[in-house]
Amino acid sequence: MLPLQHQLLHPNRATHAHFACNGNRLVTASGTVSNSEGQVFQWGTANGQQICGPIADDSLLCVEALDESRFATGNMTGDVRVYEVGSDQPIHEFSFKQPVFGISNNPTREDFLIVSGKTVWRQSFDDQPAELLAKCKREPALCVSPDGQSIGIYFGVTLQVVDVDTGADVCDPAKHKLKVSCSCWVSSSSVVTGSDDGFVRLYDVADAEFRKEAIELTGWIKSLDVCHQSGQLLVTVETKGKPRRGLAQCFDASSLSPKSPEFAHDQLVTHGSLDASGGLIATASADKTVAVWNSETGEQLASLPHSGTVYQASLHSSGQLVTRSSDVVNLWDISSVVG
């Protein structure tokens, strides 16, 4: 059992949790548009105390850490507000015509990306008007390349790669047979996609085509995470058939060959993450647990009980693990199993 550092209670269901300031701060959110009680909280990870008053936003939809010192919120009325960590007063405010469903940081640049309705925008921090990058047929999701020059935009069965500066398509759109559920970049020229068709595919941007190598799993791909240092790709999947179970497994990010045994839960795996070295894996599950695994041997190093379904398990290089379940965000000390 890993030491529980802090239990951070929220007035409603916790919806987001992001590390900031090299792991010294945690930004969380609770509430939904339906209950009109959205709030954003900022915590010190050393003492588990709030560092300033909560930020109220009755139409809150999303929160994203932009870098180590700034975070942004988006809401149903199209407002985007940027805050310095440690302050409850916005330093920038932007308005869009449609609800803001997503915000993505671009750590190599002084701008960030916004999903408003079915459109994607690039917004700088100098209060200049946002630049339209893409119009989509459906509400999209984003992933940003490591060099910050390209974004993967996925909606429906389609992955579209766009140049951040010009908004031009970098290559022809790629398509799965069923919905693309998740995507991430494994290098600045390769992006991987997971789909409800059970396939994980590697798309070579320069060649504008999927590579022949693919991961085929019997189920629905739920999430992807990549460790650039170790070259590992973590895939979580919900199996078909009865009873449905949750699995996670590591693959080589370049060849898509297996690099670990399967990590299994009795119920759906909702989220998975790798630590900075690729040596540890954390999986969150509907079975009310978070498991920490050795990524090479498959040994389960810890099983952390929760009171309900766990929706997030994120490892940080500071030796901390944040988990999110119902109205509680927990901080755990993983230093005893690191290395």
C-alpha cells in the first residue's frame, strides 16, 4: 500500500486534476453545467491546502494546464480565461461564439489551442484575435506534436493533421473503420490512433499513410499514453464479450511490438499513464481501484482502493500520483516504488 499524502474533497464530482509548478501545485475542478456549480481549486501538494479561493464558473466545461505557471478554463458560453497558478484573477480573457469543449497546451510555443463547437483555434497570449485552424464535421479532439508545429485533429473515423502556423492540411486525412477514440504523437512525424474498431495504428505524416504494422485487440481502445524517453506506448482497452474487462499493455512506440505483459482489471480501465522513465504504469478502473505496475515484469506493486469508479490516474516525475474518483482527488507518494 502506498502512502496517501492528501485527500482533497470537492463539493461535487471532481472532473479535472492537473499538476503544475513542477508538481508543487495541483489544479482541480468539480461540478458540471447541469448542476451549475462549477468550481476550480488550486492546492499545494506538500500540505494539501488550498492556496487561494475557488474560482466559480457556473458553465464550466474544461480546465487545462498550459505550462508550469499558467492554466486555462473554458465554458459553455464560449469564454476562455487564463490564470497564473496561485491567483484566482484571470490575466487573459477570450470569447468564442460556441461552447469551449477543449483546450490543449503547446509547451514549445507562446500560444495554445481551443476547441469551440466544431472549430479549432490558435490563441496567443498577447491578446491578439484567435486564428481559425480547422472546421470539422463533428466536435473534435486534439493532440499536439512534440515540436509544437502540428496538431492531430480527430473526429468520427477521421484523423486530420494540420500545420499550427498556417492551418493547412499537412497530409491527407487518415480513417479508421469505426470512431477514433484517442490519439497521441510518438514523434514529430508520427502519430498513433486508437479506435473502436480495436486497432491502434501508426500514421506516418511524411508518407501520408498508415504503416503496415498495427496493434489489433479484441475490444474498444479507451486511451493512449506515450513515454518519449523510453519509447513506450501504453494502450488501454475494454474487452468485448461478457464479462467485459479492462486491460492495459505497453508496446514499442515505433514498431508497435509488445513490450510488456497485459495488466488486467476485473472491470473497465478508464485511464492509464506512464511515469517519466517508462518504468511504472498506473491504471484507473471501474472496479474502484488504481493499480501501479512494473512495466517490464508486469508485477503489481500496489493496489489503491477507492469508494467508487476511478476516472484518472496520472503519474508525475516528482514522485507523486494523482487519482480522481467521484468527489475526491487523492495524492499518493510513489517514491517507495520508483526505480
